[in-house]
Amino acid sequence: MAEVTTRRVPVDPRTAPKMTDAQRRGDASLNIPIYPKQVGECKVCGVALMSKHRWAATSPEGRKGFSAHAGRGLCRAHHHRDLRYGDPLGEAPPPTRSAPRPCVKCKAPTATARARAADPVLRAETRTRDSRGMCRVCYRKWRRQQGDKFVPTEFHKREDVLEDWVWIRDHGDGDLKRAADRMGLTLRALELHLSRARARGDLRGSTETFAHDMRRSAA
């Protein structure tokens, strides 16, 4: 590796709070290391590597033909694959094929649009799954039948549901049915939110009220 030299560049003291007192006096200059332009080649693809410091200070025109050195003698792309898949030449695993679910209306097997696009066999055997457990054909037909009575499905963020539940629970009302009505959820939806939170180890998913916890602690 080529020897690293330094150059003096003017630095604004207001934007360099970590300067020493000696550097703040005089012309307020710092010795900035100049790294060599090329530090090697990627062990996989052979592209010329540039140090990360030099890469950050180089214009897009000066980066042409180079890649930032990410570590282990690899460019960024192959280093990312090595970290994610355990191999610099690793590829993303193919998507797992989920079992088709029947449409709640016509009972035809359905699958998500993404799964059908990745699997020609699945695309030939299933219909595209849409909202409310229906295939796309049945869902569009149902939408037309609803007309002005159609109400879009409401989405509730997980964090909002858990925070609302904690507030209701800690104020002494641990009844799930009443809490679900107050939050505009079905009882089943609230139970799923809380069970998933408990499975993640999130204490906000507990169904025990604050008063019950205090009595148990005193006992």
C-alpha cells in the first residue's frame, strides 16, 4: 500500500468543535491525510477498490471505475452478500411457496400476486388473492354489489393499538371486549395484537391490569 501523505487545508473553527487550542490559533488549519486512490482489487470481481474515506470525498465523476472498499478485500456489493448469505457469490433464496388458501366465496384456491408472479405452476393453479379473504374476481363483484354502502377496511398500526391498550388496562379496565369497542377493533383483532406482542416478549401485550399486578406484588 502506498504511503499516506498529508496536506493542510483551511478549516472553519465554528464547524470543527473538536479542534485543539493550538489549531484554533493562527490560520486554523488541520493536517488532513490523503489516501491513495486505489487500495487494491476486489477478490471476487476484480474491480478497483477505493478507501471509504477517499470514496466519501470523491465526486461521482472520480468514482467511475472504482468501488468503495467494504472490508475483507471485497467491494460493497460482494461484501453485502457475504454478510447476508455467508458467501460473496451468494444469491437471495427463492421465495417459499405458501399453501394456497380457498376463497371465502367461490372456494377457489388463491395465492398472493407476488407468489404467483414467481411461480408459473402456482399462477396456473390459483387465483390472485384480494381483500377480505376473497379472490380478485369475487372481491370486485362484491364491491360492485355494495355500491354506496361499501366501507373501506380500516388499518390500525401495531404501536397505536398497544399504546391504547396499555392506557386502558392501566386505568383499571381489563375487559378485552370493552377495550376493543373503544378502540374500534373487533375482539379477535385485539386478541391477535396482544398474543403476538407476548410472543415477541413485549410486556404491553399482558392482559393483567395495573391493580391486579399491585395486589399480586403485595401478596
